[in-house]
Amino acid sequence: MDFASNITAAALFQQVLVGLSRTTILFIVSSGLSLVLGVLRIPNVAHGSLYMIGAFLTYTIASAVGSGAIGFWIALVLAPLGVALLSFAAERGLFCHLYEREHLMLLLFTFSMTLVFNDLVKLIWGSDYRSLTAPGFLQGSFDVFGLPFPRYNLFLLFIGPLVAFGLWFLTNRTKIGKIARAAAVDREMVGAMGINVGWIFAVTFVIGCYLAGLGGALVAPTQNITQGMDHTIIIEAFLIVIIGGLGNIWGALLGALIFGLTDSLGILIWPQFAIVFPYVAVVIVLLFRPKGLLKSTW
Amino acid sequence: MLRIEALTKSFDGFMAVNNAHLTVEQGEVVAVIGPNGAGKTTLFHLITGQLAPDSGSIRFQEKEIAAKAPHKICRMGIARSYQVVNLFSRLSVFENVQVAVLARRGKTFNLFRPSRTIAVEETHQILDSVGLGGKADRVCGLLSHGDQKVLEIAIALGSRPALLILDEPTAGMSPEETAQTLALMKRLVAEFGLTILFCEHDMAMVFSIADRIMVMQQGQTLAEDTPEAVRNNLLVQEAYLGGGAAPC
Amino acid sequence: MIRALFSAKTLLVAALLLAALILAPQVVSRFYIYLMALIFATGLLATSLNMVLGFGGMYQFHHAVFYGFGAYALTLLLTKAGMTPVFAYLLAPCCSAALGLLLGLITVRLTKLYFGMLQISLGSLVWALAYRWYSFTGGDDGIHGIPLPDAVYSSTGAYYFSLAVCLVSLLIMYLIVNSPFGRIFQGIRDNPERCRAVGVDVHRHQLAGQAIAGFFAGVAGTLFVTVEGSVFPELMFWTLSLELIIMCLLGGWFVFLGPMLGAAIIVVLRTFVGIYTEYWTLVLGVVLMLLIFFLPEGVLGFALKKAGPAGADPAKE
């Protein structure tokens, strides 16, 4: 049992960086979930499936366009949009009729969508996993105190704050963002003011799902694109959203940080049980703050 | 039996109950009156443990009960009915009262005997005493509003309380139902030796049954006295009873 | 006591059904016997979930943990501790009940969604431990070829064992639902505030409910091990927990035998649709979506509403 045998300052620093880049993906996915949960009050279990579809779409588009770098960038733009389109269809066709139902029902409904999406992916892409290589200049790694740090992770470290800023701007500085935040707290009031709440919901839902697709697109070059992706990410995203505070974007960031960092530190401290560390952290947080660390919109 | 002193409770700066005081002796029927928002229901919540006061004391049979858990307070001998009907919607009339009886008898962890056979007689007795005997098997959601309010009282009786707290027991009732409930309350005191604390807007009803009246306004105790004294109290007249016509 | 609970007609139907089930291995192929045994185990599991879900109103989002825990407990007691099977079969559900109590102590303070999420996080923790502890639990491979006692080793033996255990467990759970505890528990579902007002310690009762549900989930876990001869971490995965909730929804969660029916439908669907297409999850997903749109009371609930008056006792079969 190699327990704590690798902890050097360099290794620590490297793992923190790895953890932070993992945080980017987790944050992007969780913030989308938090947005949908906070404004529409839908616990969207299918969020993970959209993430997976985003990854698969990225692979397909990049492969279709061919020639390495251009393909990836185009896929990065188009795949999340494809996911957004899909979610728009789902919202208009199905969800908008169910807003008045109990949360448990909504959860089960989105779970059934997970089942459908899962098989659709199997239908379209087959059961094999796919892998995608990052564009040339993002491949490989460079040295950090003698330990390798993948260049792609640096790219993620750069993207993360960008998305965070974009989200902050959207929710705090744009009119629609402010209305959505108001609708999260009191949808009846917003409706009484003459604003079409249904449209606000649709836009918020699509943006949230776009983020899921974006997360999937960004993660595509870093791991195998497989069938089980949706199951693992959705549990992580839900737990992050809960410990952060339902509907709170900054809570999602905080939760993603906790999750990503405990995961990478776990790899350093006790590799065999690395995946247990984030769950333990979640349990500890929920024991002391069962409603989450930051204020929720519920 | 019940002694409340300097009781205070505020919500985000709004003083729902402000330095209230009240005394209820055994066997009395005491009414709490006051305009809407005066803090009557909050006062009841504080007595039964649903809310914890910011300061002050509530002593029941010489024991301090402020901020205790509701189920513990019930076991000590206080039961209540609710202003807005608060029943077990899926259960029948019989089963609603039976829950209270089972809880009182401490039989709630009994896992294996069919509940249909336990505490049957006592439950039927309670239903008969309030006049719901013939409707025992109806799902309570199908009862008339008046019957539901009576069921509220029946459930409270299931706990065999020493002090019965009724929150607007005749609200929304027709004049006949009000008279019946009035008669029921008198019978409960006379036959079962209950002490009753209740609040109401129907002044005629209050003045006909109450031994003493406590008047609340903006969370404070404006007056606490016999009905006649309260009627003649100038402060009360000014604040609440107006020119003699009372809100109903 | 039996007479007090069931009408003569119900007893007759039940007796006929039981006779059919007992005779089944003589007339039906081994595959169907295996399938039915699986249905017994899954149905028992779904019914144990419904004890706290439908009858208790608790958002039990990760019930599968207790199922897998019971299965692992039996397996480890038989393989690592070399315990005599009788004791192992009795002890394993107790382990699940203990886990139910432990998790309950932490989660019962919360309500609804928060209760469910904390349960999922705790359950995922248990799953992660089982998933990675290769030396003890076999990790993601699980444990196979478990040495079961001869009596239950064959598929017929496993079938009769599952039938008997399932029957006895259902009977006990039915008694509990109709007992004073069950009545209070349903009261807590409908109106916890009122329960407190009449002197019921709500948290303590909910804790007891968690232990009971955990116990019977553990029993179902032992049945699974008996039928399959293996155990793996997927038994504790959250997708199974949600599937169980779906089974309860499908069959009707205010009716005692609803979850059993739901489990049977799902297992049968999975097996037979799976023969024709590998996209059976797609079928399930669509069926479920239709169900949520049109039949929120579940199949059995819907049928009962059509058949009987509105005041029907929901705990009767």
C-alpha cells in the first residue's frame, strides 16, 4: 500500500495544477446544472448525457473536418451548439409541459431521458470508445519543477476563469441574466410583471445544457470518450452543486474546486482510494452545512 | 397551570410577540382576542413548541417548556388544533384520531399487531363525544369544512391533554355548527375537566363561554381580565372593539 | 391475525398463485425459473424501498447501497469468515440494517431533496470503497463463484429459497405497514408537523423505518447472491437506486404490491425486449416518459382508482 510515498513539494504543486484543470471541466458542467436547477428547479440527471454527447460530437466533427488543429477548434465551437439545439428541442417538446410537477417526478423524467440518450449514443456511435487527440501545439507537456504538466491542462486553466467571467457577466450584467435570477427566486412575481417566464426558462435551460456540451467538448482530448462518461460526471456534478448551494454559480465554482483538488491530492496521498477523497469531502461539508456552503436560490 | 411571562419573538426584526404575558388556571376557559396579525397564532406556536421564543418564559404545571420539542410538550399534556385545517389527508376520520391515541399510548413502535384492532374503543369514544361517530370511515378530505374543524379538535383530544389549545375553532363555520362547537367546548370542560385556551374572532361566542379574556395587539398583552372588565376597558375599546362592533 | 388482514377472496387468489409458483419448476424451463427467482429478489428490494418511499414519504435516492451491502456482507461472511451459511444469511441483513441506521443517523435530520442528496453522497462513498478495495471486496471485478450451501446451489433450489424468503419477508413487511408503527409512519408522510403535535418523535420513527427498509434490502441482497452466485459493485450504483424508484412508480407506490409488480414488469421487459434489440434501455426510457406524462399513480394505482371507490385503504393489496 503506497501511502503518501510521493509527497514532495514539486509533486504537490503539480497535482494542485492538475486538480485545478480538472476543476475547470467540473465547474463548467456543474455551473450549467446549477443554472438549470436554480432557475427551473429541474434536477436534470440527463445533464451528464449531454456532456457525453458533447464529447462524442466533438470527436465526430473534428474527425470529419480532419487536419488536426482546425478540426478541434471548429468542433469546440459547434459541438456545444449541437447539444444546445438538442436541449432546446427537448425543452420545447417535453419539459415545458412538466414544470408544475413535483421534483421527484422531474428527476425521474430526466433519468428516463438519460436512458434514451444513452441508447441513442450507442445507436449512432456504437459501443466502442473513441479517442481524440488535441491540436498540435496543445499536445505534450512541459516541465514544472521536474514533473510533467500537460499543455492541454494549461489551456484548461486558462479557459476556466474565462467561462467563469462570461457566466458572471451574463447573470449579473445582462438584462436577461437579472430577470433569470429574479425568476429563480420568484417566478410568479416575474410572470406578473408581464415577462414571458416560459421563454426565460427555455433560454436558461439551453444555456445550461450548452455548458454541459462545452464541458464534454473540452474533456474530449484528455480521456477516452466512452459510454459510462455520463454516469460518473452527473454524480460529481450533483454533489458539487449541492455542496455549493443550489442555483449558486459561485457555489458551483467552490464545489468544483473542492472536488477537483481533493481528487488530485487523493491521487498523491493514497492512489488506490483516490476517488474516495472527494466523496469524503462532500460528506464532511454536508454534515456541517447541509444546505450547501453558499446561499442557494431555493 | 400555564404561566407566560415577558414572552418575545421576532422574525427578521418584526416583533410578532412582544413582552406578552398570560396566566391560565386549571379548569378555566381563556380566550385570546385581537385583530389579525396581533400575534395570536404565533403565541400558540410558541406554547406548543413549534417556535422557540427569543426571550421570556412559558411555564406549564410549574415546568419550563419554552423551546422544547413539540412532541415532548404534547406528552406533558398540551394538545392543539390548527387554524387552517391540518389533517392526515389520506387517512380516514377514524385513523386520524387513532394516530393521536396510539401516540399517547406509546404504541407507535408496535410492529406486528394490525392497527385496525388497537385502541378501537377509545377512538370511537372520542369520535362519538365530538359527534363524528357516524362518519368514522370517511376519508377526511371528503368531509365538510365544519366537520373537518371538529375533527381537528378530536385529534387533539386523542392525546388526552390537560390543556387544550384551539386556534379559531369556529372559523368558517355556519351558525349551527358554531353553536354545536360551543356546546362541545362547554361539555369538554364540564365532563372531562379540560382547561381550554382558544382564540377567536367571533365575539359573541367568546363572551358567552370565556371565564377570562386576554387581548393582544401588535404582539403585546393589552389586557387580561374577566369579560366584563375587558368590555369596559377603555384601551381595549379604543384599540379593538371600536364602537362596540367587533370584527367577525 | 391472518384472518384479520385478508379477505377470503384474497386468500383464495393468493393460494392459487402460490400453488402455481410451487409447481412451476416442474413445467417450466430453467431459464424462466432463474428469471422468476430474480424477480422475487428484485421485487422484494423494490418493496423494501417503498416502505420508506411510498409509505414514509422519504426521498430515498440511494436505496441500492443497502442491497449491495447485504450482498457483500453475505459473500464476505461466507468466503472470508467461513461462517456457517445459516448464520451468514441471518447476519447479512442485520448488517444492512445497521448501515441503514448509521446512514440514517446522519441523514434523517434533513428533509426531501437534501436528505436524498446526502444519502447519495454517503452511498457513493460506500460504493467507491467497494469499487477500489480489491483485496477485500474484489474491486470492480466483484467476487464470483461464491460457495453456496448445496440446498440452494441448483437453480431449482435457489428458486424455492427465493420464493420462501420473499413470501415471508413480504408478509412481515405487510404486517408492519398495517401495524401502529406503519400507521404513524404514513402519518409522518402526510403531515410530520401534526405528528409532532400529537407526541410522535418523528426522527426516531424515520430512523426505525430506515433500519427496517435496510434490513429487507439486505435480505434481497442475499437472495441475489443465492440466485447469481456472484456480487459486484454495480449493485450499489446510483443508477440501480433510481431504477428501483421507477419500479415503485410503475407499479404504484401507495399500493403494497405495486413495487413487486413494477419490478416484475421491468425485469421481464429487460429480458424479453433485450432478446429483440440491444436498445432495451431506450424502450424503458420511452415507457417511463409516457408513464410520467400520463399515469402518475402507476399501473396498479391507476387500475385501483378505476376499480374501487375513492376511500379504498391504500395498504390493502
